[in-house]
Amino acid sequence: MSSSLRRGALAATALVLSIASLTACAAGNSAQTLEVKPDNAATSVGDIKLQNVNVITQPDLTAKGPAVITGQVFNNGREDQTLRAITLPGKNGAKVKLTAAKGSGDVVVPAGGSVLLGGKGNASAVLPDGREAIKDGEQQRLAFDFSNTGEVRIGAFVVPATSYFKDWGPGEAAPTPAAKPGASQPSGEPSAPAGSPSGAGKPSGAAGQPSGAASQGAQHAGH
């Protein structure tokens, strides 16, 4: 084999190995766990690493309801850290409700461990008025506040709960009902107020006969 052919073969081998290494790095530690595309937002500050962070909205574009923040939080330090808050910089009215996996207490990221946000049985970060604060297709800045590391900022994509994100999205809300033109009110007498008797126990009598007359008739029959 000539020297030029050998150099070409070596270069091709090096290129294949480089691509394989890049592919392995891009997959990340939790791509298989989250079952989502591996090119989602990730960053690290100090002992804290955020990976596969997304904001997932309602699958129906006409539905008003909550959105959720999903991802995995790693703590490479020797002390537990508490995720104290998640905020949306520049959108002061947006509130994120954090709930631990067990449903009470703080969201704690154990030393040398990780916490999943989103999905059944995991900790959750819910944005109650998702449609009012964010829009699908945008990149939303998020600020995670930790007890030791402090604030860690990341840009997350806003996506609907479809395809890869179907099982990680918020509970599906009902679509906003559209007004039907020409809809008529139901006929008949108005229903009785809550707590009032529905007619059980009323004395029966001739149609249209007042209840007092029916009572008097019963008394005369007894004499």
C-alpha cells in the first residue's frame, strides 16, 4: 500500500472515532432515563448540573392550563442541596410551584445523586398559568435557586406535550369552549335551589288544586 493510501486510511479511522466520541458525549447521562432527545438544554455551575431541561405546555393549543418544567438535576458535591425556587427572569408574575416526589417537603438533591423533575412519581415544577406566561417554540430563560450553589440560569425550549414529551407534560386541560351561535336556553321551570326538597312528601291532589284545599278536603272526609 502506498504512503498516500495509508495516510488516507488513518485519517478516515480518526474521523470515525471522533464522530463516535461526540455522539456518546451528546447522549448524556440521562437521555435514556428521560426518553427525550439528547440535544436539550444543559449547563453546570459548581457542584450542580442541569440536563435535558424543557418547559412543556398543554398538547392542545387552545387549552388553558398549567405547564411543567422537566429535566434532571445532578449534585456532584458532598452535601445535599435544596432546590429552593425556579423563576422566569423578566416575568415577575410567573409562579412555579415545586413539589417533592413524596408530595410534601422540599425538593432535595442528595449529595452525589440526582433528582428528576416531571413524570409520574417524580418531583414536579408546575407553572399554573402556562399559556399566559410562555409560548410554544420560544426559548425561555429559567433560574434555578439552590441552597449552596445559589442561582443557576439556563435557556429551555418551550414545547407542547406531544411526541417525545407526551408522558412528561402536564395533566391535559379541557380546550377552551367556543360559543355556539343561536344556542337557545332550555325550556321549562327553573330547578329548585340547592338544599330544597324536590317535591317528595307533598300531598297529591287534583291538578292545579292548592295545597290548602286538598288539606281541607281530607279533614271533611274524616267527619
